[in-house]
Amino acid sequence: NAASNGQGGGAAQRAEGPQTEDRRELLEFLLNVPKTEIHLHLEATAGATEIFQLMERNGVKIPGIETFEDLISRFQVRDLTEFVALFIDVIQPVVQREEDLGTLVQGARDYLHRNTIPYAELFISPSAYLKRGMDFARIVEVLSTEAAAAEADHDVRMRFIIDISRTFGPENAMRNVELTLEHGNDLILGIGLGGAEADGPAEDYVDAFAAAREAGVHAVAHAGEDVGPESIVATVDLLKAERIGHGLSAMLNLELMARLADLHLPIECCPTSNVFTRRFISKLEEHPLPRFLDAGINACVNTDDPAIFGVDLVDEFMNVRQSMGVDRARLGKLIQNGIYATFLPKAEQDALWKKAAKIVDPFVAGGS
């Protein structure tokens, strides 16, 4: 499919192929029901088309990439090393000016539109851009302008979370918090902690999260993606994160799963991403998402890096249904969880779920 070529379009293309009756019905449902996505990296929603456009516009030369076909080949990542190389050596370097981020937002807009995602919260990782001399205030301005255009023209709303990133250390993280507080606006929801989990334990980022909490902005964190349950525990206890990104290793600790259920803390599950990194699972059937639901954990479905992993949100929901055996009722629950895990005001969450429920309820009633 086109998504696996770094161009997106996976969900739409699947609608054209021969389908069994059940698969056709499932696909029609997923293409029509309003969904949200809250674990999504802006730089990885843009496919080869947008990246090649930026390469040509900025005259960026990347070893081994002379043609569009060469770039598509680079998007065919096979392991975590190739994924990191694509992100760091290809995608981020083509962003030379603040205005280039607008092209990435346009790619995200198209992704959200074709997957019927009227609202999304996206991570933006500014550290590399700032070190390249870009201006944080101008970055926020470009993101806001393009997001406003997407809402006006395509009825797609985007909000952003600043990734303070373990990659560059605690001091840089605090600086990103300070910039967020100084230059943020209503479209910048707060901060998120991403990057290499094993190299950046929660203990190193207590001050950054405390500063965010004191200022009243939202704070979320990746945890349990590459490190065991202890990382999730520290993220909850020390950082007091409002959502957990991935949370995969909670599967190894039943006591932690029970605690997460009691806390009703949203877990942003990204199944294909977790299979790809092969840290705790190696195939979709092993993903603990069904167990999370059975335990009462507030889990939702996300794609993480759709253009790189070649999976649209519609595809991911199909994976959850067909590879994990999640029944229709729990599929509807996952959509509901995703809406209420957003940072939208309660009244807006209710309004969006009311629209979704008009499609979810007949689907759930129509089968097991």
C-alpha cells in the first residue's frame, strides 16, 4: 500500500481492493467513524512526497538519495536502527526553516483527513531545529497558522505537545519547558517526554515536569516502551504524567496493571510501533492491548509514526480487530477512550463522542 512507501494513503487504498463482507463492513465503519489520535509525531506523519519536496526546496543533499524512488526506498525501514537513521539523517535535516514545518503540518492534515480524525494532539520535537538556529516563537507561529488553515479548510483540528526529549538531556528539557511557557498559545497544550527511554530515566526530569505542572500546562511521557515496568512506576510517581505513551511493559506486572486501572490513567497504545521495535513483543497477536482492556485500563489506539511504519489509524484499528481478536464492543470502547483521553474540554469530548456513537452503536449491535 501507499502508506508503506512513505506516501500515506493506506486506508483509502484498502477501500479499493477485494474484501470479504466482514472486512468491507469493518473498513466502512472505520473510515466513517470520527476518531482521535493522541500519540502521533508530526515529523513522521509526512511521507516521502513532503520530504522530497523539502529536499528540493532547500537544496538538501542526503547521501544515497538522488531521486524520489531513492527516498521511497529509505522509507522501507526494517529495524529500529533504520528507523532512527531515517528520522535523524533524512527527515529532520530537510527542515531548514521554520516555514518548512508548515509542509509537515500539511502532511499531517492529509493523514488526519483520510483517516476521519477530526482532532489530534501531535508531538513536535524542536530541539534539533533550535540547535540549527531556528526561533521557537516563529516555530509556534507557523504551527498555529497551518493548523488554523487545516481547521478552516478541512475541518481537522490539531493541537501540539512540545517534546522536551531525553536525547538532549535534562538541561535542554528544562529549556524547552521554559520556551513553551514563554511562547506557547492555545494550540500548544504542554510538554511530552520522548527520546531514548533507557538513557533518560524519569528521575532526571522531575524538575521539568514540576515546572510544567506549576504553570498549569499538560505533561505526558513515553514510558514502558523500551524499559520495564519500573519506568512506568517512576513516570507515574515522580513525574505525575497525565498520560503514558506506549506503557507496553505494564504487561509484565499485574499489580501495576491493576494500579493503572484504578488511576484511570490513559495509556497511548501503538501496536505496530511496538512490534517494529521488538522490545517486548514480536507480533501483533502478542500485544497486551486486549489484556489492558480486560483489566479495566484506559487504553486507546494510536500509530506513533504512521508514514515510517506504513500504518494509518484505520489500519491499526483493523489490526486490533483482526489480529488481536478485539470484539466490536471493545473496539467501540477504544474509540470512546481515545476521545476522552484527549485534552479537549469535557463538553467538546461529549460532543465528539455523541457524533461517534451514532456510528459505533449500530456497528456494535450488528455483530460480536
